[in-house]
Amino acid sequence: MNQGTTLPSQTPSRFDEGSTPTEQPFNLDAECAVLGACMHKPDIIAAVRPILGDDAFYRPAHETIWRALLAQHREDKPTDPIVLTELLQQQGELQRVGGPVYVSQLADAPYGTSSAEYHSEIVRAKADLRRLGASAVRTLQRVREPGADPEAIRSEVETEVRAERERALASGQGRLSRFATDGWSFVKESGANAQPLWGTGEKTVWAPGESLMIVGAPGVGKTTLAHQVIFARLGLTETVLEMPVAPSRRVLYLAMDRPKQIAKAMARRVFPTDEKILRERLVVWEGPLPTTLDKEPDLLADLAAAHQADTIVIDSLKDAVSTMVDDSLAVAFHNARMRALRNGVEILELHHQRKATADAPRGQRPSLDQVYGSTWFTAGAGSVLFVTGRAGDPAVTLHHLKTPTGEVGPLDVTHDHVRGTTTVDPTKDPAVLLRNAPGGLTARELATILVGGDPERADVEKARRHLSRLVDSSLATKTNGIAGGAGGGQQARYYASARHLISVG
């Protein structure tokens, strides 16, 4: 057999007293997958080496091939099967490992390279079990020796356990050190300055390494909006709501909530020319998952690895968790979310609002406590976009309740339910409003237009940030105000720049 703690056919499933298993824990499929991945992508060697540590492979031939791979990698040389075969031949090890045919078979292992770290963890776990099993056998032998001293045996066991723990930590694959990094690398190399997945650096809707949650009542178009973002990730368009969307390699769509309805909604934007992209770069999971994510936190990352996806859409969140109101299950889901994000998988989540707030006026700003379920669902999300409006109404409002950078909107948008598209209402676009104001606008005047009434202090400050971004983008100029006094002061006023007027004139 290729894996497991297997037993000879004559051995019963439960050991008789005094019997011992004769076969060690191992998983040859995982060993083959790791070696094959390292042959195809030398960079994987650096990733899996701290996980594997020393003496990880069960089959001696695999350990020999692994050492040859390490030797090539240290000298920055190729690790493909041709070069590797030649090296093993020079070392006199080729026939001992199975010859050139076996080396080629390892390179052709049908597992790909995206799961190499997972496979390495399996190999390391089996090696640890073998090491612990050998220690247990030695202890059993000591116990049966004439005149065995319990204290001496206990001391030896403790010493071996301590050494095993230190070995695991020193190898870098222990749970306390595997994901640790130095401060400089964390700050400068963790991707904190990476370009947004959706939006701009100043106004980011979806940031890399952070999940985006789109919330709304049924029928307000959150699925319509999500499909546009996903199709842009697939390269079928470049922007959504006039904001750029970064391309993805492959998307896994978890269509757990009414998959037929999801397919019907997607069909509005699909054309015959899209067939190749949708077949190669979009995978759809129909119906419930094998188990909920709170029960199996590794499932989300495993699904992404199995389908070689770098983006996952959860439609919808209520179908991925056992219950939405239990804080402990929400934390368990967040662990699943973070494990996938840590592996480079971006996550888009569709979720519902509380029923009691579903009929709130369209323009009224919602709050995070109106999102259904435990507060820990939104606490762990990187960005929360809330859609308000009446079911079936093409005109809705997007509120950015949780932001990675600057707040986007609120945006009054219109859904085209026939084409499956969404456009921004130009009458609430600060750039358009400024362009159409020959006398310019103050921050308070812009805020009054945006909120449709007497603005609060926060609304004025938000309007000021909008205008400042237009100045930074050379789309507006600013005339400084005058401080107050006996005759009163004047607020700073902003004007559309000549460049902006010409570009749209």
C-alpha cells in the first residue's frame, strides 16, 4: 500500500497483547508529489525544505533524490529530470534509486506544484510518527529488560521527547516557527504595498491578502456586482464601477446558495467568445461543501489548492458555516479564511443583512451591526461593502462600511438587470459635480449635494478628502480660505482644472 500505518495480512486489526506493527507510517504518494514538484519548480525546494527537515522520506531512493535536488539548488543549477538523472549517474546512485525511468515517473506525478507544501507536511508528519514509534519501541524493550528501573526509563523518555521537540522547532517546521518572519521582511516584503485587487491605492475596495464581504438584502444586486468583479478578475473586462480590477489566474466559485439562479445571473454577461476563458479559468462548485468551514478550517485552502485557484468566491456565507450567531463558530470560520489568505488565495464573500433592517431607506447609511450573525464575521473581513435599496429596484446605494484605505462612496448606482451591469450615477460623482460648478465648490457645498441635506461634520470632512484627491490627481485646483475674524472667514474653494475641463470637453 502507498500510505498509512498498514499491517501484514495475518495481523488482526486490533493488536493482540505483546504484538507490534511491522510496517512504519508513510505516504509514498506525498513523497512522489513533493519530489516531482521540486523538479518542475526549483523555488519550491526553498519553501518545503524547512518543513521537511532531516530524514523525512521513508523510501531510501526518495531520500537520495531529495539530497541530489538540494545539491543542485545550493549551486543554483537546474533540477529537471534530465539534469538530475545525469547527476545521479555520476554519483553512482542512478540504478539504486530505480533508474532514469523512475526519475521521469516522479517528474510526471499528476499533482501539480501548488500543493507541494501540504504534501511536505504529510511527509514530515509520517517521519515524525516513525521517529516517535521507534522511541516507543526502545522504551518497550527497556521495560522488558531484567531489573528495569522505572525512574531511569522515565528520565530517558523525557529526554527523548525534549530532544524531539527541540529538533522540530530547530528545523523550522514546528508550529511555533513555521510562519514566523523577521520584522524587516514583514514590513517590506509582506505585500503591504501591493496594488489593490479592486480600486486604487487611495480608494481601495478589495485589498490583496484581505477578504471582501458584499452585504445586502435579497434582490438588491449584490450577486450582480460580485459577478462583474469576478469576470473582471478573469480578464473579461478591466474595470467595475469605473475602478480598475486586477486579473486573477483562476477563480473557484462556491455556488452553495441556489446554484441554478447563480448560473442564470452569470449568463447575462457571457458571450460565445468567453468560452475558452470560462472553461480554463473558472471552476464552479455546485451545492453544499463536504462539511462546513467551522468544522474543517483547512477545507477552504485545500479546495483552492485542489483546483489551482488563487481566488475563491463564497456564495453565500450562511451556507459555509453551521450557524451564523455563534461567536466561536465565527472565529473558527475566520481561521479558515486566514489559512486560505496566508496561502495566497484571495476571498470574496457574499452575505445577508439582518431582516429587521432590510426595509431601511436607500440613502440611509447602514452600520456593521446590521450585518447578520456574529460580529466576528465582519471583524475579520478586510473590507465590507453594504448595498441598500429595495428588492428588484435598479437604483441602489453602495456604502463602504469597512475600508482598507480611503472610503469609496457612498455611490448611487444603477443595475441593468438585462445585461447584468452596474454603473455609477454621475450626479453624485465629485469630479463631475466640480466640473459642472463654474464657481467652484467648498467642502461643505459638496457634502450638501452628496448627502442631499444638511451635512454633518464627518460628511464635510469626507467631501474635503474627495476634493483633495482631485487636486492630487491634477483634476482640480484649490484656493485657500481666509481665517475667521470680525468680518467672518471664507472656506477653501476648489475648481475644476483646465486639464480636466479639456479632457471631458
